[in-house]
Amino acid sequence: MYIDTSTLSNKEMYKFLIGGVAPRPIAWAGTRSKDGINNLAPFSFYNAFSSTPPIVGFSAIPRLDGSNKDTLQNIIDTECFTLSTVSHKLVQQASKSAALLEPDEDEFDYAGLEPAEAQNINAPYVKDALLVFECTLNQIVSFGHHEGAGNLILGEIKFIAIDDSIYNDGYVDIAKLDPVGRLAGNWYSTIRDRFELTRG
Ligand SMILES: Cc1cc2nc3c(=O)[nH]c(=O)nc-3n(C[C@H](O)[C@H](O)[C@H](O)COP(=O)(O)O)c2cc1C
């Protein structure tokens, strides 16, 4: 089979992406609104792009009505964010934090997570996360505001908060970090196996 992507609907194309680009690491983006409300959401269209400068990026797809997700709007307003790694023991809370809440509602409270304050930027992170990047906005590459259009948010990592228990001689102990990845449907991966988790 050979497929011309221009013949595919957004949904069909999306299925190729999530089935073909997998497992995807998950960034748990912590932001703050200009009114001071904490926001947290997981993003699996996420990766690293440069080590000097240290650039990471993730993509926020607009809501069905075309409006910006709170994460994107907050980053436009404050130009900074944290990225907490989702370890296996936190995956249930990560799934819950993806709920569509109003901008004045706090996903930390909703998902039963304790927030902590980034040391050098105006954003919260997940206190129980073992590895956190404190980022300033580098640029946003917008592919539009229609259904499925990504908004690639590139950030420069300015500070790293790493739990001493997973830091060995300059290396991240990946077995102890135990990160999860996103597959398709309700499937996720550990660094050993895959498992199913219903959203929420
Ligand atoms: C594991 C996981 C990965 C997700 N990855 C993305 C993603 O890459 N891009 C995106 O726009 N939404 C993604 N979502 C959905 C967002 O987390 C969800 O829309 C969330 O409500 C956005 O929150 P916000 O409006 O506070 O920014 C993902 C959800 C889950 C559970």
C-alpha cells in the first residue's frame, strides 16, 4: 500500500502519526496564567532538538473550537514553562491532568498532585517528579488554528532539577527515572513493556 497524505482526513493522518512515531516521551508542562492560576497538562508530541543551546519542544493542538489550549496561551503570556518527566508511578495522575478544565481551574488540585515552585522562572512543576526542566520560550512555530494544526513550542532549558537518587556521576539513571511513553489508543509504554490506561 502506498498513501498520498493529501487523500487522508485529519483523523486518518493522526492515526499514522501516533502509530508510527511511538513510543513518544511525555512532557508534563507546568505553566501559570497571567492571573496567577497554575496549569498542568501532558504532551506526547515532545522531543529534544539541540544540546547547545539546550532546546526541547512540544506541540499543542488547538481545541475543537479552534481556541488555544491553556498551556499555549499561558506560554504566550509568560514566555516560560516547566517540563516534568512522567515516571511510571505518576502516570495515572498524568492522565487525569489532561482533563479539559476552565482556565481558572487548577489541574494540580484536580489530579491530586502537589505543586512546587520553579526556582528561576514563573511556573509550577510536579513536586514528586524526579526530573524537571525549567525553560524559557525560544519560539512558537504555528501550523495554523484549524483541526489538527500543531503549535510547536520550543523552549531553552535554563535550569534542571534532578532528584539526587537518579543522578549518578553525570548520568540520569533511566531505570530509576522509569519514564513512560505514549503509544496509540489507550496504550502506553514503560521502558520494559506496554500497558493500557483509560483516560482520566
Ligand atoms: C498522555 C497524553 C499525551 C497528550 N499529548 C498531547 C499533545 O502532544 N498535544 C496536545 O495538544 N494535547 C495532548 N494531550 C491532551 C492535552 O493534555 C489536553 O488537551 C489538556 O487538557 C490540555 O490542557 P490545557 O488546556 O491546560 O493546556 C495529551 C493527553 C495525554 C493524556
